[in-house]
Amino acid sequence: MIRSTRTVLAVLFAALAAACSGGGGNGMPSILVESEPNDTPAEADALVLFRPGRGSLAAAGDVDCYSIALNAGRYLRVELFATRLDQETWDAAANVPRLELIAPDGTTKLLEHDAIGSVSDGWAWGRHDLDFPLFKIPANGIYFLRVSQADDTLPGGPYAVRPSLVALGPAQEEFEPAGTTGANDTPNTSQDIQPGVVHGFHAQGDLDYYAITVDEPTVLRFEVTAYRDGVHDGDDGYYDPTLQLFDTNGSTPLVSEDDGFFFDPALAFEIQVPGTYFLEVGECCGVGDADYLLSFAATVANADAETEPNDTTATADPLAYGDIVSGSIDVGLVDHWAFQGAAGDMVRIQVFDAFNLQDAGDLVDIDVLAPDGTTVVPTGGYFGLQTATTILQEDGTHYIRVSPTLSATDYRLGLSRFKTADPESASNDTIGTADSLIQRVSGAIEAPGDVDVFRFEAPGSHLTFLAIYAGKAATGSDGAFEYSGHGSDLQPKITVTNGAGTVIASCTSDPVSVFTESVTDPLPSASIAFIPSSDGPFYAHVESAFGAGGPTHTYVLERR
């Protein structure tokens, strides 16, 4: 059975969790190669949005700078490909890169990731690529990106850095001025907000309250982006935020969350009773002062009700991807739901019960059953967001079995297909018999020593990116633990070669200490970025990092 671990671990708000981009390709700008010296903002190489810059930090103490023109009010994302570009070199150096965003004055630090705590309390979620997922640009101007080693006494390796924009609407501004307190610090002085984005500022020890008016049953979803953007404004620490939703009296907590996406919290809660509710943005245990972005979505809680009897797979109610359904169940009973799935479908099932559904009487357990109606399909995830994740292993009708824990309760289920994939063929174990990889393929390392090979095209001098989803949890820091378990036993390794079999790049989920996760893309079990010197074709060789194999060693391989 799938049983939620009731901890202070929070939820990953899917809208931003899914908004992570990867490598280049047709229509994308080619790489800008750094020109030394570019050690200071005055010597910075000029980048444009969406164009990656490429450089090397092989020499200890080296610093590379890039300039970028940005407009006020837009939302900046900066992706740093280093451990993903050359995991072997960074792993051998026992080092990771460091990324900073510098204001137009060329001096003031706006954002900084500090992996080893050299200027702050330090990043606490593993050794991998540290980039900036979402930052509201404060003013028009020429900004600077500075890339260096986290430990500048040690060498690093090659990297690519790519700035881009995230398409979000105008932000609602917190009416408490940055760096001050006292304006919206209680439910009685809370600020009304609407679905969208709220831009606020957290001063150490401060609480910010927002009021949300609900007119009908509604699912509320919130996520804070702050910790993932690093240390703000040269502060001495990362801001570690918390979220707490209160009832209409402003004092009775309905749900509280701390960590959902690294140390940034998010929550999903279904309100049944109309009224004005209160959201508190606070702090857990960090010392940082920082800007934050609060994402808020509200969805009317429409759901198709069950029809009894649905106690067996033969009488299961139908359910399709994208549906939300509701049921009511008592002790000693089970409900069944049936959905059509295909091998390689990456599936998410979100559960609403007494943990996140107002006035529900109890928690529920769920099992995912294979088309035989008996075999339990392995799943991952299921923390604060209460979302079970899996990669389906066969085509056909699958089932969701629901049972209460201790007493009668209402519940809701949401079913979604996160990704689809084309299945591999039976004989794709050599370059000569490789399957085509256009966007996404699925397969299984069915026996120890098995290797699956996929052919794909990639243009020269462009950033190319592959990601593989497998395992029961993400490797390294597991910063996306809500969604990162895919019910697979495979711990993967990818090797990219040309047609002659020459190795161009590789990655593994089992390094010494440096992983291929990133702040903006923590979900894959392993990722690989490379910049070919000429056009393809190229070949991705997928295998177990431990030489293991079996029918449950499933995966989805994606080319971006």
C-alpha cells in the first residue's frame, strides 16, 4: 500500500516544478564561447536571452563574467550546466560551480549560490548544478552573471550558462515595503490577494499574511520561490520559508508546510466552506533576508462522483487522464477506479483526504494495480502533496484501489499523465539496430548487462540535453522528492557516442559525490548536456549503473 509519510515535508507546486527547460536544438541560438580575460564585469562577454555562454573553470580561482540586458518586471531564469556538462571532471575535482547575479553597478550582489558556505550558511541540498529558477528583475539595465568554482582553491571543469525568461503575469506587490515589518504581520492586517504571483520581501523574524476569499469548493495551491534562488542581496544566509493556511478565524491552522521543492514550501488544500482564509508566509530556521515570489492558483473543485458498487475491478468506475473524481468510503470497504494507460506513461495520482481536504473524516490508502487486477504497480512520491508517481510497464486497463485507514471518509483523486513516451523495440542493443529518439522513449533494462541504444540528431555548436527518469527517488539531494520516485528499480547510466562509437559524454546516477541534478531541473534520475563540434547523428546508450536488470528496471529517456 501507499502510505503518506506525515512529516513537515511540503509539496511541490506542479506548475513551476514542470517549468524547467533543457538543452538547445533546431531554432535555438548557437553557443557563445567565452573570450578571456572575462574575469570582471568590465570585461564581460555579452549574452542575449536564451543564448548559452560556454567556458571553462579548469584553473583554480578562475572567474568568468557575462553581461545581459534585462527589463524591469520580467522573470529571469538562469540555468547553469556544469555537472551535467561534464560530470566526470567535476566529480574528480570534488567541486561544483558557483553562480552570482550582479546588479548593473557591477558590484552589488543580487543573488548568489554558495555550495560550501564560504560567505553564508551555505546550500544544504547536495552537490550539483546550482542555478536560479525565478527572479523578478527590479529595474532596466545591464546585469552580470559571474561563474566560478564553489571552492576556488580547487579546479573545476567546463560549463555553459543560459539566461531566459519565464512567462508569468504581472506580480501583485506586497504592501509592506522591503526591509520593513508591521504592515501585514497578522491576520487582522492581512493583504487581499488574487490568483497569480505575489512579490514580497522577508525580513528575518517577520511574518506576512495574505487573505484569500473562497466562494465555493476550491482547491488552493501555493508555492514560494526564495531558497532556490540563493542568497539575496549579499545577506549572510539563505531564506528558508514556510507556509501555513489558517481557517476563517485566523487562528486555527488547516495545514502547514515547510519543504517541498528543496527548502521552498508549497501546499495544496481543498476548501469546502465559503469564507475568507489566511495564508502565512514565515520562516523555518534560516537567517536570510530575501525577496520571494508566492505563486497562487485556485481551481473550482468539480469532480465526478463514484457509482456504487465499485468494490471490485470488474465494477470499477472509469477514470481518464485529466479527471478529478470523488468518493465516500467506510471501514472494511474498498473503491476501485479504472483507467487506460500505455507502457511508458509517467502517471501521477493526487489524493485529497483528511490531510488536505477540509472536513474529511480520515486518511485513505491507495494502490495502483496492473491490468491483471492483482499485481501492485510500484510507485514513488506521496509526501505532502500526496501524489503517487509511476511509469506504467504495460498497455491496458489499470486500476486504483482506495481504502480508508480507520473510519468513514470522503476523498478525491486527480489523475494526470505527466509525460508520454514511444516504446523501445526488442532488439535495440547496438548502434546498427538503435531506435530513433525524437522526443521521448520508454524501455526497460530487462537483464543484467543489457544496454538499450537510441539514435538522435543534434546540431553542432548547440547545447543538447538528455534526461532519464527511473529509480524510486531522485539521486543526490532529491530536491523534488514529491515527484521524483517513478516506481522503477533502475539506477541509470547514459553514454553518448558518435557513429564510430567514440564516447562524447556520459553521466551516472552513482558518482562519487557530484550529481547531475539542478535547482531548475531536479526531477530526472540522471541528466547529460553536451555541445557537439559537428552535426549528428549521435547515440544514447542506456544501462544500469550497477550492471543490474529485470522487468521492473523501467525508464523514460527524454531529448530536449
